[in-house]
Amino acid sequence: MNVQEMTSIIIPSYNGLELLRSCIDSIRKWTEDPYEIIVVDNRSTDGTYEYCVSERIKVISLPENRGFPKACNSGLRIARGGSLLLLNNDVTVTRNWLAQLKQGLFSDPAVGIAGPVTNYASGIQQVEIAFDSKAQFLDIAAAHNEHDPSRWVEVPRIVGLCFLFKRELLEKIGYLDERFSPGHYEDDDYCYRARLAGYRLLVCGDTLVHHEGSVSFRKSGEDSLSQLVKRNHQLFIDKWQVDPLQFI
């Protein structure tokens, strides 16, 4: 396998085995392009590590729950692919998803990051989809996911739930900023750094995936989540002297 043609799919996970299982099943079902999966286990106690070993999935077992940015960076450090994808464990991918995201990403040397549309996200990536079940959503996505560059939109930010970027971008701007651990605004920060380096960001409106949404962070309670978001919002402002909310 030519590793330059391969996509490294990095999935941080913390006590989300059933979500992770569903996510990986969907990758195996709907992905035709060459890929490797790297699960970064944030010290789960629900059998995540054992599942990965039994399924022969490459897994990094962290000694404690280090959150999303640090977990992603751990995965990126061993990733071999020419393209790199950060994926939430509560995402279910769909027909043609990776091929079409890569078409967008490599449509222009200036494009550095590409992402899909979904049922649950902030900003332009969220689209209104009426569905009663995951199975129905997958049927809708199968019809939706037809290659159509007219549905690509250049944006100032892409949400980190399904975040595809070129290895050259990583080599140029580095890893996720771990000051945003355990998570929130590290994706905004990476997008801002990419744009400062001269790269364009593309939402591929012809690629629809399913997202449960903020499952891991909600485990700590709404008040804790609210405080974390508020803190990291201020961290971004302190770092860049810019309010990231203007990019949503």
C-alpha cells in the first residue's frame, strides 16, 4: 500500500465502546479508499482496549483521560497516511464519505482542511435532515452523497467532528494546541492557524454524515460543559486577540 494514498483515521474515545463500535463498523462498511484506523483510548473502563485488540485495530492506551486534543496528537504522531482525519467516536460515516472529502481536499493545492455536512454541528455544517432512525438517515445520506463540487463551500472554520487535512499542513503548522484540553476551540484554533499559513478550508456539502453530538462532554454535566466552553473561548481570544465566534 502506498502510504501517501492512505488516510489515517484517528478516533479518540473515552468509555464510549458502543459508539466506537458503530463508528468503526460504518467505516468498514462505507470506505473504499485505503485507510488505517488509530483509536486513542483515554483510559476507558468499558472494554474499549480489549475490543480494539480483538478487532486488530491499532490502539494507543493512555494512562489517564487526557481529553480530545492530546489524544488526537498521540494518534497523529504514529499516523502514516498522506491525509489525516480526526473523527469523533459518535460519528457514523456514510456512502462515499471519504472519497468525496478527499476529492474536495485535493481539488486545489491551497485547500488544507475539508469537512462534511451533518445533522448536528455548529455553523454552516449543520443541515436540517428529517429522519426517524439511524437506518433512515443512512438511506438519506446514500442518496445525498453524489459527487457535486457545486456544493463545496469555502469557510473560515471546520468543526473537528470529522476533520480531514493534508499531512503537509501538519508539517507546516504542527499539532493541535493542547492548552484547549480536554476540548473545545482546538479545532477553531487549528483552522485559524491553517488560514494564517495561507490555506483554504472547504465544507463538502455533497458529503453527509451522522453525528450524535457532544456525548463525551455531556457526561460531566451541562454546567461543567458550559464552564469549559467559556474558558476555552477566552483562551482563544487571549491567544489571537480575535473572537472565534465571528467565524461561525
